[in-house]
Amino acid sequence: MTDFSCVITAGGEKGGSDGPDALRASVESVLGQSLRGSEALVVLAARADAPTRTAARALADSSPDRVRLIHPDPAARSTGALRNAGLDAATGRYVLVLTPGERLHRHACRNLWQAGERSRADLVAGRWSRTVGEGGKEQEPPWQDELYARSRTVARFADAPQLVVRDSLVAGFCLRREAALRHGLRYEEDLAHGEILFGPLAAAAVGRIALVRRLIVTGRAVPDRARDLAALVEAHRRVAATLDAHGLPALREERERAFVRDHLVPLARSFPRLPAARRTRVAATAARVLTAPVPRELPPLERVAATLLARGDAEGVLTAAYALSRPATVCAPGVMGEGGRVEWDDHCPVDITELGHQYREFGEARLMNRLTRCTSEEGRLLLEGRLVLPPHAVPETPHTAPEARHPAPGAPFTATLEFRARGGARAVAFPVDDVRHDGNGVTWGARADVTRLLRPLGVRDTAWDARLIVEAGGVRSVSDLFGPQDLVEEAAVRFAARPRLGRLSGDTWEPYITLKDHLALRLTARRRPARTTRRLVRYATHFRPARKAKLLARALRKRLDRYRSRSFKAATYNTWLTRLPVRRGSVVFESHMGRCYGDSPRAVHEEIRRQGLRLRPTWSYDTSPAGFPDDARLVRRWSWRYLWALARAEFWVDNQGFPQHLRKPARTTYLQTWHGSAYKRMGFDETRVRLQNAPQRERLQQAVHRFDHFLVRSEHDVATLARAYRLPEDRLLRTGYPRNDALVAERTRTETEGRLPRPPLAGALGIDDHKKVVLYAPTFRGGPAAGGKQARRRLLLDVREFAERFGDSYTLLVRAHYLEAARLPVCPPGTVIDVSRHHDVSEVLALADVLVTDYSSIMFDFALLDRPVVLYAPDLDAYAAERGSYFDLREKAPGPVAATQEELFVELAELKKSNIRHASHRAAFAAEFGAYDRGDAARRVVAAVFSRQGASRITDHHDRGAGR
């Protein structure tokens, strides 16, 4: 008896369309297993074609001891019947079924066998991946990450619900053969996609199930949902019935939602690529087989797509497909429902209020422009389409009073058709004579003489994208022209082209629909002279000398890239630039690694400016110099000018840390203002740092040793930050944070003059005086995204629900951590404002009436204002256990600690009571963690570091340890 019997069917319902190559790949993956006791059972259908039969016999002849050819009953035509024949012929301890084309990972059988023997499980399952796209890229379903996060054993399938909620058991699992026989497990022979049902039936019948986090199967094909919709729905219904039979209605409901997202939504997304006749047939099939109600607990656009499919509305599904791929685009006019809610349209009353389209006006909203006709007429390109225009987005016109936002049909709209060279700035405009406003849209038509007016160069400008510019009431709206792939008949719609380099570079314009579903023109070579020229050019650029020239150019680019790399720059800086003489009075400022002009470095710079000290400031910026001071020299971080400035600076000032790999010159004084007191463990107290190797810890220590001065705002900082970074006492300046001088001054002003008028920032943000301002500033929860970009993260707070409940009385300001970016939904104007890009957080704090945060150090600063603080920390215990903390937050919190969003909303609704109840806690918090913040930190820091006497004394003191 072998360890593994791998059943592979050949032929079956598809009549051998899988082909011999797919069969060969599957069998060879079995033969290549590291577990030698595995056999391949090739079940050859009677209707298999000749090439498949030949390939099967060749595989059996080449490895007769490991490949068996099974000839089932000629009546066995379905895939289920062939698989059952393979199960009957199997002799291995475990049996696994592969669809032709699916391949086993080299160690798949060994991993499954070991897990089964160790756990004594009857079913062992692991990961699988499928082939997506034309390039054959392998991709695992994203829901597998949770299911197979770790290897484990469950007593019953309900303990791992994703096994049956998703189609996870269609591949990548094996059964103990004795268990399959004992439970009589068979494939349904009347079901086209029987593997969808067989896996859940097996999971429900057997006892223990082992889950392996290893990849088992690759190369699974994505089902043709347009062709097999009826079979997929039937398989899903039988799985749902199985869950009902086991008394698991909650899992059935979850599976209903998963089926919509895994099958119906992808089917809807594919509609732009289907021919019109097939779209109609698929929609009719969907209307016949989709009888169950669409689950309500779905995102609005997914529910719209599923609803329109169930109704058989092919055109509606096509529109929903565009909306799914472009959720920020208004694809349907929307109608007002009960309670002010917005619905998709009159025929599909699905609530889409949360998309926020109703809050965008004409010119701000992205409007869907559906191309309805593309043909040739009298040698010109004839285009017709319709721009979706919701009534609320209709712009005011000279004939429309401000209070009447909905002009009658026929309002004066003008339009221009524009073709823009892809990747370039050239654009050619054509007039649009036929423009009509019909209530909830703008219908238009244009005739473009592309032969006469569109004159490309002929090289590198062979693709031109079309867009429509509609103007009304002095406001412009720009939209691409979208259409299905079969809208343009390329053979019938062609126009002569006249490139500036002559017709040898191209002679024909061809309209086409891009992979992103919008209209474009491409310059092609249809006639012999142009085709011959293109072949010659291709030969000239691809024959051996040209290939060698390309390789040489590529090597040269790599060498130049090396000279521009940070490693080369750091080595050059440390070896040569640090030998340059110091430029007296030069100061390099940096805040949050160049991302903003703010924090304590800004306060120090402005104090130097106020005192009139003769210093030469230089500010570093990361991406854009916008918002940085005009009276300072600006250098981009990691540029050669930046390194030159650092090498010659007499002072370095920053709040985060200049690049660790850069050594501080001998006669430079480094002022580290830092960026906040610590609740979570920092530096060498972090578990992450303690687990690093010795060179990594030494690099951190050397970077910290560059600090000549380190600002602290309380003895808490001394006991935490100074100790965590191993800073000696003589480097600590007990001055407080210069950035907090503005907060102390704001509190003094408020106590003497009152809250009004508000700071100028309120007017810039358009905040009404009658509204209170809530600042939501969560802590940093991860690392920066790849390439140094900000990682976009979903907020724990549902800002849309906040806007619905408190939008009339509160304005929510959202400030993400400077290493992250928040993803905010569209909310009513004036309710939610993203202030993450505002340079100076102190200005935002001075504006806020209430702070909502979790573990961010911003709470230590805000406490100086003596205003309410609410800590929204739903994962407090888990966060403290994972990251570590210096004190019990619940014990010392300056305000209430909310564990749920509802608790947070209750605290905000009863803010006055909460403010009085926690006033003493807030005062004690500010006294403990901000003892040295007295409002004169910037002046004291400048006096200690930048005065000539102080600077001379400090520099001379540090020369003894320079160069570290």
C-alpha cells in the first residue's frame, strides 16, 4: 500500500479540453514529490481526445510503478463520476484529487502525511493558489491568511468556519482513505462543480481536521463564472443545505455573503469584457437561478451588483461593474429615499448613502461618462455618450437662482472632446456641437476629423486617450470615456493618419477600448511601407549589436544609480565630507525626517529668528518644500546638498533622528528635541530591539551617542526615554518642549479672554464657531510602507458613524501619524476634516476642544491645555502586552478610557459631566508628565545651546568625544 494516491481525471465533461499539457503537468508534480510513496491515478474518460490519450499512455509507460491508468465505465462521463472511479481504485493511506493543470508543491504530500500522522486527523488541508491574468501569475485567495495563519488541529469543522464559508476545500486537501470509505464519501455525479460540495461534506462527516499552513497546490484555474453560473449556484445551495442540516444557520448566512463576494461580484466585474450578447445571456441565467435574497450585510456597491444580477439587468450590471472598479466615481444618478438616504436608482433601491456622492458638487465629483456609440461617418470619428449628472451636482447658472439648484432640462452646457498623448503633455481638442441636459445626465455627440487635426510625431506618442470636458456655470468637469470591450469594431472604424515624421512611422488611427475600459486611439501600420519600416526598426533595435548596446546602457544606468544610492552617499559623507571645515553659525533643522515644518525644531528656529541671532538656518524636506520657511535654505533629504549642509553645520536640530548611517562631524553640536513623552516602551526597552542582533543594537547605540543635548519635559522622561536610550545625565536639558510654549500661551489666553475668537486655523479649515472641535489622533501602529511612502491604514474609529451622530454639533479633525495616512470616507461637508498634512500639530491642538487618542504621546501635550481627553483604546490589554508600557494607562489616564466605540460616543454625548469628573485626573497628569513645560522652553534652549558663550562651552566640551 502506498502513502498517497493522487487521482487526476482526463477528459470528462469538457471532452478533453484540458489538454495533454495540463495532464502532464499534474502527473509530473506527483512524480516529483519528495515523499516517494505517492502514486498518480489517471482516470481516462472514454470521450477523451487522442492527444490526451497518447499523453496518458506515455506517462503510464514512463513510470509504470507510480502511474496507473484507470479506464472507468464508458457511461461515466461527468467529472464527478470519473473522480469516484479514482477513489474506488485508490490504494494509498491518503487520497488526494487534482484537476488537470493543478500541480502539487514538491513537499505537499510529505507535509500532508506528516500532519495527518501526527494529529491522527481524517482530513488534512493546506493552502492553494490559482492562476490569474494572462501572464499565469499565481495568487492565493486573501481569506486563506486567517484560516492557515498557523498549523493546528480542530475537533470539528465549525471550529474553523472558513473551511465551509469559503470554497477552501476545492483543492489542497487529502482524506484518509479508510475514513472516506467508512463515511461513504462520494462526488455528486450530476453536479458540474462537485468539488465545491465534496469538501464541506467530507469536513462535516469526519472528526478531526488538521490545517497545514504550507502551500499544497498551485495552478488552480479560476472558474468561468459566466459559463458555469448555474452550476456554481447549485453547488452553493447544496453546501448551504448541508450547513442547515447541521444546525449552523449563522455559518449559512456567512456563506451567503461570501458567495456573493467570491462569485457574483467577480462575475459583475467581468461584464465590460464580455460581448453584449453574452452579457444578456448571463444576466438572464442569473435572473433564473439567483432566487435567494441578496444579503444586506454587504458593502453598497457589491449589493448593487448582486441585486442587478438577480434581476437580470445586463446594462445595470455593466454600470455596477464600472462602479466597483472606480468606487469614487458617480456611475448612477441616485435617488433620495426615506430619511434622506440615497439609493442607486428607481429600479434598484439599494442604499448607497455611505459612498458620499451626494456631498460632491459639479466639478468636484468624478462623473461616469458612458460611451454609447463609436463609429465612422463620412471619414470622421463619430462618438456619442452620456454623462451621469445627479440632480444635486447640477451647477448654478446665470438663469438659476442660488436657492434653485435644479435647472430645467436644456440648461446651457458646453463640451469639448480632447485627445491627450499618453505619457506626454500634448493634447488636441475637438468641438462638441450636440450637448443636451436631460435631467439626470448630459447626452452628447461629437464628430472628430482625426486625420486632419490629430498630427502625432509618430514616435513615443502612438497612443492618445480620449476625455470629455463639460462646462456649465463657469465650472468644468473632466471625464474619461468608458465603454465595453466590444463597443468598437476595429476592422470597421479606421482613419488615415498623418504623422509629422511621415507615414512610414504609422498610417492608420484605430480606436480601441483599453484594459481600464476607456476609449483611446492608437497609431498603427496597416500598409506595406509602414509595416516594412516598423520591421526594420524592430530589427535594428533587437539584433546583436543593438542588444549589446542596450546591455551597456543598462549597466551604465546601474552604475549611475549606485552613485545616487544612499549607501554610496553615506560612505562618501563619512569618509570625505566630514573632513570639511565647519561653517560657523550654520544650523540644519529637520522635523519628523523632513516630512513637515513643525514641532520643536520649528519653535527653536522661530525663537532664533525672534531674537535676531546671526545664524544660517537650513531646513530639510522629504518630498515637497511647500510650507517650509522662505528665509531658510531648503535641501531635500538625502540629496548631495543635504549631506553637504550636514557636514559643514555647526548645529544639528531635529526631533526624530538624522539618518543613522551618517556620522556627526567633530565640531558639530547635535540638539535632539525629541517628539514626545513615552507610554509605550522605547529604545533598548523594546522587545523588538532586544531581539535584534549585536550589530543592529550597536548601530542604534552609535546613533544615540551623537546627541549632545536631549530635551526632557519631566522626570518621567528621565526615567524612561533617557534610560531607554542610555543617555548620560550631562546631556539632558530639563527645559520642556519648545513646541509646547504655544499650548501654554493658548491656555493663558483662554483663561483670560475666553475661547473666542478661535485661532486662525479654524477659518482656514472652514469650521463654524458654534461647533466644537474633536481631534482624533491615533498612535503609530506599524512600519512605513515600501519605498518610504506612507502606509494607508483603516482607522479604528468609524468616522462616518461619528459624522452621522455628532455632525451637527462637532467637527472631527483626523490627524494620522506622520508615518501613516488615514483612509477617510466621504462625509457631509464640515463634519470630518483630514489635518494630517498640516505642518504644525501645536496649531491643531490649540484649535481642538476635545482630544480622542489611544496611546499617542499627543495626550501628554494636550493635557497642558486643560481640555477634555478621551482615550479610545479597544485593544489596550493586547497592545500593552505586545508593545509594553511604562505605566498603567487606566490608572493614570487624563480622562475616561473607552473600550468600545459606543462607550466613546457616550462620553462625547456627556462631555460636560465627563470634563468635571476627570478635571483632577487631568491636572495631575499634566503636573506629572509636563512639569518643565512652563512656556519659555524655546528661549531657554536657545540660551543654552545657541548663545555664543553657551555654544562655545558646549562644543569644546564635546570635542573630547567627537566623531562618534
